Amino acid sequence: MNTYQVILRPVITEKGVEKKDNERTLCFQVAAGANKTQVKAAVEKLFKVKVEEVRTANFEGKARRRGRFVGYRPDWKKAYVKLKAGEKVPDFAEI
């Protein structure tokens, strides 16, 4: 899997920004089939930093309605990537 196929986009929420500032942890939406070692290698290659640990979480798509029609949002996977001590936390605008 290519580096750009593993990491799809950063997840920028209040919780994600707080974790980035206080705990040196970045939050990304990743490919559903990606494992922790692939996410670690992709982040180290893209941002040129050292990764301490990776935690992942799978989310099921929610049911959404448009009038009488029911559909589902897609399932997705989130990864929390903690950087090693002394590493500079990148801003996403620098990519």
C-alpha cells in the first residue's frame, strides 16, 4: 500500500487539536485495511518524525435519511499517532 493510500486525511476536531497540543498526538483518517505498522511508516515518511506508538479505532457508518429514503455513511478508521519526545509536532498546513 502506498503512503498516500494509507493516510487519507487529518482529522481536525477540538479533541484532535487538544491532543496535538498537549500530548504530541496526531489524528488521521486512514485506510480501513491499514495496520499500525503501515500507519507508523507512512507518518514517519511523510512528516520526517519518529513515532512512539499508534492506536487505531474503527467506526461504523451511521444511518442517514433523506425523506423516506435511508442510506448509510461509509465505515472508516481513525489512527492516533503519538510522537517521540523531542520531536517537533508538524502543523498540517506545512504539508
